[in-house]
Amino acid sequence: MLQRIRYRLVGREIDQGIVFKTVIYIILINVAFIYLKPILYMATTMIKDAKNILDPTVIWVPKSLYLGHLKTAIDYLSYGKSLLLSFVIAGGVSALQVFSCAVAGYAFARLDFPLKRFWGTMLLFTFIMPPQVVILPTIMMFKSLGLMDTVWPMILPALFGHGLKGAMFVIIYRSFFSTLPKELDEAARIDGASAFKLFFRVMLPLSRSVIVVVVLFAFVWNWNDFYLPSIFMFTSHDVPLSIALAREAAEMKLDEGAGVMTVYGEAIKMASSFLIIFPLLIVYFFAQRWFIEGVERTGLVE
């Protein structure tokens, strides 16, 4: 009887007992709460009216529902234009990086060309080098081309396998293509396929899992990026959501300094933050299965 109870609690293996599973669930629930608490706080704060905000007994669940803060946040952010611009930048850069970084990664993994090790070292150097080091000559270059206050300084580098985190995506593709068997290349060359045909007909279709990872990472990082848009679009009238949020915070600070909207300020900020992350939550909700599979296949977990 005691041995049966012991097997129930501890299990024949350490990962089969009730005690082990209970500890794992407690850890997972605590970790999940750490990540979900800011989102829950944001969601509950943005729907509070003045009564609920001023009521000290209302912390999480408001007594009434109020959606006026969302409308105010939409007006502050110029949400329609800013949302479209964010989609243009994030979608355009991620689409270009999927292709250009795949070409570069394939070349580094499967082709022989002069100074291959040197260019591989340069690739790693661009990965570890902070963007602030080269931002001044980059600004001067795009200014001479007349492209300041446009989306092109963010999109054009992605056409050549660069852009935000471009070197990392090249390394991911390079690692994936290096794991594929050499027999694929040999069989394709026997059939008379060139390097370009081998890439488009064989390698690219096999890299669907990597493409999913690169698309999601590139989209999310460019969606949330504040540094580059603030440099290249700081005087533009139409800006992406990351810059619109900063402008909203500055405007609200001025209003609060004048004694306006001191009660609603936090709720409006929470509503603005929700409007910015909501598209990402939708993207992740539909793509999470492919994303997890892609991360496992590309070895990013390690």
C-alpha cells in the first residue's frame, strides 16, 4: 500500500509522479503570469471610466465598461495612417529579407567563391556591430539620395540582405542549408541544373520552416522598431505606430502639464499600447504552430 502511494506521488520515473508534475505546473503558471500580467493590466485599465479609475477598490475588474479611451487613442495615433505605414515597413522588409537573406545564406552554405571566409567574417562583424556606429554615414547617404522622411531607408537595405537583423537571418539560412545532404546538389547537377535552378527548385521549397521563422521575426522586429524610423522619419507627418506612440506620449505630457486629462492619461496610454500590439497578437495566433515548428527545425532553441 505504501509503495503504491509512493509510486503515485513520485512515480517509477522522476518525471511521472504527481509531485514532479505539480512542481512543473506551478513553475509554468508563475512564468505565464509574469508575461500575461502586463497584458491583463493593460486590457483592464483601458476600459475603465473616471469612476473606476478614481475608485481605490477597483484594481483588476472594472465595475462598468467604457470604450471611449480606445477612440481617443485612435485619434491621438492617427491610427489608420500609422497602421498602414507600419504594415508597409514591416511587411515590405520581411518579404525582401526572406528572399535576399536566403540567397546570401545559400551562397555561404553551398557555393564556393573568392574570399568566402573573409566575407563570412564580415557578415559576423555586421551582426555584432551596433547600428549606431554606421548611422551617421547612412543618414548622409540617404539624405544625398533625397530619401529622408520616407520609408525607403528602412526598405532598401533589406533588398540586399541587410536591414534590421539581416545578418542574423543570413546566418539562420546558412545554418539550415549547411545541414541539407550534399547528394541534393550532386543529383541536381547531374540533371543539368544550374546553381540558380537548384536554389529555386530544391533549396527554397525545402526551407519553408526557416522562411516562417524569418518572416515572423522580421515582421515583429520591424513593427516594434523605434530607432530607425525615429532617425529617418523624424520630421515626417505620417509615421509608423512606434513613432506615433512616442508623439502621443509627448502630447499627453503637455496636456497633463496644463492640467488636462490627468485622470484619463494612463488609460489612454494603455489603450494605445493595446492598439499597437493587437495586430501582432492576431499574427501570432494564426502562425504560432508554424512558428514553433520552424524554431525547432532551424535549431534556434539550442
